[in-house]
Amino acid sequence: MELRHKEEMINLLDTYIEARIFDNRAIFLFGHCNATEEMADYLLTHEIIPTAIFDNNISKQKTNYREIPIIAPESIQNYHGNVHSQHSLNMHLHNDSLLRKNNSIVLIATRFFSEMKAQLRRLGYDGEIIQVVEYNSFTEYSLSGKTLLDKKERVLRGTQILEQIRIKYPVHHIVVLPHDALGDIYWAMSYMQAYCDKHLINDVCIVIVGKRCRQVIELFGEHSIIVLDHKAMNELVQAIIFTCEENCIIAHHDYLYTDLIIQYLNKHFLSFIDYYRYAVYGLNKDARATEPTNFAPFDNKVQIPKGKSVIVSPYAKSVVELPSGFWENIVETYVHQGYHVYTNVAGNEPPIYGTKQLYVPLAQMKAAVEYAGAFIGIRSGLCDVICTANCRKIVVFPDCYYSTTPYKVDEFFALPGWEKIITSE
Amino acid sequence: MELQIEQWKAIWQDNSLDDMDYILLILHNENHDFNNRLCMAFNAKVGNKRKVIIEGQEAYDLLALYTIYAFTDKLIIGSLSLPHGRKLNNLLQCGIATEDELINDIILGGVKWN
């Protein structure tokens, strides 16, 4: 979960906690994902115990997170909203379980808020449904005057952004990489050249969000790059759809509400990497991924021993939590074998106990792991960035399903040629 | 644009589409055979639910409204390439999905039928 989203979520939860909104209520979370786990963690630290996590994925149901059961959303039919609207139950108010049963609230921290809210309403739930973080400005199930006005102004702002880009790059093919995830950027860039070759595209302008994405693009050479903030990116994407902008591609497998290619996974398998090759760019199986060539040499400021070091990368923003003690056990094993173990950190991330912290610029990361000799990382975009490194590479997957699909994350996000560890509680 | 938005909204309201469970837009950029198979599959899946199939200019007007934002989850857009940017044709042209799979597993496959 990105820091800005986490702060937004915590601010809202704090407001609710302070106002004692959760007291004597059954609290449900909807959608088992990293953000929901973070929300559950935060509530638990305040001794607020969610009743259950709803998830539509049958594969996730009957499992649990920190002893919170993951169940089908249909279970909400046993609950109501505010007890005060249930006058027939007033006589039972002394019964705490019944009070909670008839006084519930649902908290949603995924980008599918509108869809989930609509689903709960269809199931007859009349209680409060709270969006604890706003991920998605594309969806709002309303035709009210205010909503229409807001969305009209939003698409107009996007049109102005598009016009500004076209002033600067009138004939370039605009490649929009809307999501600021390193892995998405990496594979979009890997297959972009084959896409350009297929369509005889010479000049490309790449539109991205954030500096880290720029660093990934620069690994692939010099390009014309425009960096937007998240809000402007969403407005631009909306304008491209609305104006039917030609000479342009929105290169993502799961970002657009208007595109349905991710639904293919409901019944058929296609890996994350192949999504870019086939579904996003429409290339055939012979299309070759371009390898980045602009990696920098490793400056080794902290003097890690060559060939006898392990770099561990335990942090990812969108992966559900690994079992406690997992990384410590890994570290202990390698230290016991005589390796020097380092935790790759950014910002305030703490190193794993028993390791030294190591900050490596993204451009040096491939050379750093090759120098160290081994890399062990949770599945994240960093794994994609260093996937061509010539060293021992081990990727760690939580044992869970990808989104609402029947496929495990280790299947969807598979990295050919890597050793793999799948963890479960 | 404001006038158009009001016109598009009026189509939704005048046809009482909020009272429907599913609304299928048939768009004539797709071929006749595709649209026929889509309608048949839609009718087979929808069962006794309230449904309507919209064709012609009204379908394109509702599509335009949908390209400003997702204002409903009841709308099914019967196209491989619309709204602008939809990439289902890629799956077809790469040979990893058939047209029937695209209709049944993707266009209709993402719809909650309960």
C-alpha cells in the first residue's frame, strides 16, 4: 500500500476511532488484499477486532487473516445497519451479540469500492459502507447533477493535459503507463519496442507517474518522458478514452474500467509478463522482450564482500503479509552458512534483524546483486527490474490467490529462471 | 459538452434504465454475426432478470456517457474495441482466445449474474 494511501486511510480511521463509531458494532472489511490487511492491522492495534473480511474469491473464503475469518459477502445478509432502525429488536438491546448483529459497518480499502458497495446493496444490506481510501476516480455509480458536473470538469482537465502534450509532441505516439508500479513499467518498456516495430512507430512520448518509474524507463535508454501526478494521470487517461485519441496507447493490463482484458483470467491463464506481450500490445509469441542496457556499475560504498553476500528485499507495496519470523529465519540460515546478509531498504524501512541495511540506487541494483552473488526478495517490481541479473535469484511468494482469479500469485507473477519459495502461515 | 451530457443522461432516465438489472449495448462497428451471438449469449445468461438491449444512436450516446466515468455497473458494452482503448481484439488476433470465449468469458464473464 502506498504511503499516501496509508496516511489517508489512517486519518479516516483515526477520526472514526475518536468518534467511537466502531463501538459495539460488527465491523466488516471487504476485499482481502494488502490494503485490507493494513487496515485490519491498524484496527487491531487499537483493540478493534473486525468480525470478518468479505471476499468474492471462493479460493480465499474459509481462510483467515490474523484470526479474522475471510467469508463470502453474502454473509452480510445476516446483518443490518443501525440498530435504531430495527425497532423490533429494541427489547434485545442488552444482548451484546445481537446488538452487534444489528449494528454493523463495512469498511472498504480497495479500488473496487463502487462495485463492492453496489453488491452489498443488492444483497439488501442497509448499513454504513465506508470508503477509507479513494483509489479510483473513474467509477461512481450516480447520475446526480453534482457527480456529472465533477466528472465533466475532470474530463475537461484531462483534455487540457492531452492538448498540452500534443503541443509539445504533435506526431509522437503517446505511450501512457498509468500505474506507478515498477514491474508494470518494466514489462511495458520491455515489449514497447516490438510494438513500435510492428506498427512502424518511430517517435514515442512516454507518460508516467513518479520519479521511480522514470528510473526504470531510463534503464531502457533515452526517451521523451512526461511525469504527471496521480490525479493528472487519471484525468489524462479519461480524456484519451473520451476523445478517442489516436496515435496513443494506454499500456496496462488492469487499469482501465473500459478495458476487460483482465477478465480473461477468470477462465484462462495468462501470466503477468504475457499480458504485456499479448493482451496489452497485441504481439505474437515470437515477439522479443527488449533487455535494458543502461544499468550503472555498483559503487559498493559499504564494501559488501563479493560473491559471499546475500541481498534480501522484504518490502513490497501490494503483497499480503508474510508469516512473522520468515525473513529472520532466512537470514539466520545464510549467516550460518557464512554469508553476509544485507537488507535492501528505501526511506524509513528498517533492516531485517541480523542484517545490515543497504541502499542501492535502482540503476545499480542489477550490478549489486551480481556482485553480492545472491538475491532473495518478496515478489515486487524490483524482481522484474533485476530479472536479467546473472546470479542466484530467489523470489518469495505468499501462498494466496491473485485478486479474484483462480490463480495463485506465484503462477501469475512467475519469473522464469528464478528459484521460488512459497510461504504460508 | 454539457448539452450532450444532459442528452445522454436523459436517455438513461427516459428509458427507466435504473430499473433494469442488465443493459446490453449493441454497437454496429462489430459485425452482424458477432452481435447475434452476443445477444443470444446475453439472453441465455440473463434468465428472468430485467434486461434490455439497446442499439443504434442511443447505444452510442450511452457509450459516450460511460467514457466520462463508470456511472453504473449494469451496462454491458458489446464490443471488442469500444470504448476507445479496449484491447480484446489483441487476444483474438494473437490466437489465445476465440470470439466465443471473448463473448462468454470476458464481455459477459465479468458480469455478476446474481
